[in-house]
Amino acid sequence: MTVTEFTFKQAKDLIATPKVVLESDGKTACSFKQIDCIPGLRENIILRSIDAEFFFVWTINRSAKELIKLSLHVLEKDSHIGIFRVDYVSDESIHHNPTISTENVPDELKPFTGKDIIGPHAHFNVLGYKTLQWAVPLEDIDFKVKSIVDSLSNIDIASAIKCFAKYINVTTPIVAQQYII
């Protein structure tokens, strides 16, 4: 199946599709995946749907701007199409949603038309807009880890990675090792 654009529902269906992590050969399923949550973490993890119809890349990026960014893209030939992303950013970070809501925008995103989204948020793909242009606060979706910074300013990357894996339906066990620095 060739994919160039998705409706919101199609993207949500792909997010919910069960996936396995592949070894570096891109063919063999891993028995588990270990992720070391070190500063500067940048990792691309190749996923395959259980039925082998779709391939995905799960990107984990920890940078100075974002505390951590977790993305899911569908791989199609030489391109990749973003379908879901979570940005754990500071409360000073602002994402600007589109000011116009077309018929392709689902009802659950319409209240965020033209809104500035402050702090940690999730991005969704909506047909007719730039990839992952629409965002909602993490507080407003069914995503367990709303923040990765606790009251003592400790950062828990491991819980965010495990939560993301569960949300995108990765069936391979994920071992996310948190380092105290």
C-alpha cells in the first residue's frame, strides 16, 4: 500500500497498529529493546507492523531546545510521513496551531484552532496541513506521562519513552534505562 497523505482517522489507526522493533538489519524482530536515556540521546528505531504491511521510524531526540521529542513516522519508499509526535518542552515553549480549521480537522482538534499551546504537547497529522502542524496539550489526551520534570526539577526520560511505546502500540518489550547525573 502506497501512502502519501493521511486523514486523521487513518493516522490514528496507524498509531494503534501493533508494531515490533527490528534489529539493525531491518528484517529481524528484536526480543527486547534497550534505550539508554543519556543526555544528547538521538536514536532512530525501525518498527514494522505485525502484519508486515507498514514500516515506521520511531525517533527519540533529546536536545537543548526540547527536553525530549518522541516522533513516529510511516516509512514509504524514500520518504517518511509524520503521524504523531510528543514534545516535552519547557512551560515557556509555545506552539502555534493553524488559524483556519477545514473539514479535515477532527472535532477533537477544532477547539485548538488558532490557539497557542504552551508546554508539553502532542502533534497529530491532519490531511491538508503541513505534517504534524496540529498540536494539543498532553493534559487533553489519553497519554499517561504529562510531564517529565518533577517538583525537584529531576527529569524522567525513561517513563516518557515507555509511555510513548505503549501509546504507539509497540509490542516489543522496551527497557529504558534512566541515568542519574
